[in-house]
Amino acid sequence: MPIPSRVQAAGNSGLATTQICGDGATGLTATGSTAADALQLSAVYNEVATVSASTGVKLPPTEVGAMVAVYNRSGTTLTVYPFSTASTINNGAASLSVTTTQRVLFIATSATTWISIAGA
């Protein structure tokens, strides 16, 4: 796993380091009640702090090898949607529920499929 300080110490720029190691977003607020109006995630590592009933976030476009981590820090279950209806999560599901304080790593295994690895 690349460590940002070591990547930069090797002579890479800050932008190149972010592209190699990923970036993070904290304090996010879930929005909407469908994939169409859910909060679009733009970082690799995401901490969702505020979730109202039936609100969610949307993964970036599905690209083989992409990984996105989502941590639900709120007291309400979070819904995670794929970027478009052409993509699915875990054997064809249109969304995934992430319970309170749960962490989930999403991995794109094809151009249309995300799988999830959940942890406490």
C-alpha cells in the first residue's frame, strides 16, 4: 500500500501522490432518496457523518480495479448506490445498506459490478 509521504519523498508531486494513494473526505452528509439525487462521492476514502432516514451516497463510475471505502459514522443506516443503473452491487443489487458505524470497501470487478467487503 502506498504511503503518501513516501510517494512524495520519491519526487512525485502532490497531485500525482493523490492519484496514486487516493484522497479522503470527512463530515459528508447523505442526500436524496434515490440514486438520482444521492450525494455523489468524489474521494476514495469517505466518512459519512450525517444520514437522515432513506438518504444515501452514490459511488463513482464503475471502472475495473477501482476501490472506494465508505464509513457510516452516523446513527442511521446509509444507502449506497452505484453510479448508474447499468451497474450493480453484490450479485445484481441496486443498492447496499450500510449500518451505523459500519465500514465497507467497494471494489469494481467489472465495468458494471461492485462487490463489497464489510467490517465493523
